[in-house]
Amino acid sequence: MATVVVTGRLPDETLGALRDAGHEVRAWEHDGPVPRDQLLALVEGADALVTLVTERVDAELLDAAGPGVRVVANVAVGYDNVDVPVCADRGVVVTNTPGVLEEATADLAMALVLMSTRRLGEAERLVRSGQEWQWGMQLLLGRGLQGRTLGIVGLGGIGRATARRARAFGMHILYTGRRDAPSDVVEELGARRVELAELLEAGDVVSMHLPYSAATHHLVGADELARLGPTSYLVNTARGPVVDEEALVHALQEGTIAGAGLDVYEHEPRVHPGLLELENVVLLPHVGSATVETRTGMALLAARNVVAVLAGEDPVTPVG
Ligand code: GLV
């Protein structure tokens, strides 16, 4: 019997799937991330780890687990919290959860596009404040999307699903990427690949959909925000550090860009205090994939990966 350590609360059917495969499950059963010292104790003797994005999977954690670990199944599509080379050195398979969270995350990206361009955070705060208000020609004017351009930075699964939604709102699509997207995707979306500088200059809204790595650290900084311009918006549902948050605060304060919608932060869960004071930014607590259906799909896929590797089979969705 193998021991699977699950580092957070997952839907019951996930733990059931692991137990049905004959494994012993040891899970962190409390709300919120497991404190590091307790995590190091929890993983001792594990054959498999099911991890969340709040856990750093590094040499220290693998040492604490011991030599039996064969697989780290991260319950997320992003895996910048996992030191993949260290895992590879030790023969530990790393898996993620692509293909199950694209639609939910794209829904949230589109929600942020609408919330920021139509000033819906401000609007809701106004009603909740109890201040007097009435219909007015100038009340909370935002900007429409019809005929505008959405710049997608990274046209992977989530980027494509976001582009599809934006097309239904009458937007044109530009994208950046290391290579051309498949021709059927390009055709369906009417999308054109351009360099980042052109995308920023032409985009009325720019939405980030790329993984975080050393290569994408601060991909959008002060110069890029200046290119975006005073009538345009930035949306980030990817990972916080792809944007230089300090530069973003300045751009929002100075009106270098019109507004932003964020679901992720550079030093998550800390939010830059400058952002909290601004009206022209919508702030969400990393809930891109947070639907019952999607979280269940993610957790079950992680469980399938663990069961496969522990059975000596190929993982379903290995990273890389
Ligand atoms: C969540 O942030 C994910 O990468 O799936």
C-alpha cells in the first residue's frame, strides 16, 4: 500500500479515487494552506504528493518526504511552485491539470475585462456605500468592447477560450506567442500574431495568459505599460510576477493606462498597498478556476496521475 499525502482540502471523491486504488491517504484537513513546518512533517514517508499552488515543492520538501516519492501531482495548470529540475534529478514525475480549467479561467478573465472597462467594482462600491446616487448621463462612464482589440499574451488553452468569449463581444484578437497558433485556431479567432510591443500599442485590453518563469518575470513593466496607453486596460489571471506590480501601481496612479483587472499578485497573497487605494483597478483573490465543477475536475485529474504513476503507468498529464 502506497502513501499519498494531499496538502490541502480536496473534494471527497478525489480521496475516494485514491483509496479505491488501494492507497493510504494522509491529508491536511484544515482550511487555508498548511504551515511549512507542519507540511514538512506531513509529507514524511510519502510515495506521492498531491500539492496546491500555495506549496513550494523544492529539495527541502522532497528531503522531508524521503526517497520513496515517485510523483508530485500539482492541482493547477501552472507549476511555478514546483522545482521541476530538482524533481527530475530525483526521478520524481511532476504533473499538472491542463484541459479542465480553461473555460472557468477564461470566464473569469472576461469578467475582469468587463469589470474593469465598465467600472463595475466602483459601481458596486457606490451602491454599497449607502451614498445617494441616481441615474446620470455621466455616472460611471466606462468603455465599450465592440470593435475594440483584445491583445492575448500567450494563446494557449486559456488564452484561446478567452479570445472566443471576446469575439462574441465584438472584439478583434491579436496575440503574442513563441510560435504561430494552429491554423484552425487562427482562423476561428481571426487572430493575428504580433510582437509584444505592437500588441500593447494596438490593444484596447491586454490579457495575460502565459506561464510564469524566469523568462516571463516582469514581462510587463513601466515601458510596456506606457505602450498600452491611457485608454487601455490590463487584465492578469496568469501569475502575478509576469507584471511589475510597482510599475503597475504608478501607471494606474498617473493614468498611464485606464485601468486593470487582477486575479493574481506579485507577492501573493500580499496585495501591493498602492493597489488597494486605487479605484481604477479590480482586485480578486486568485479565483480563476474556482467553480465546483472545475475544482473537482482538477483534483480528480491529479488523483488519476498519482494512481497511474504508482501503478507503474505513464502519467496522464506530465509537465514539460
Ligand atoms: C491556478 O492558478 C492554476 O495554475 O491552475
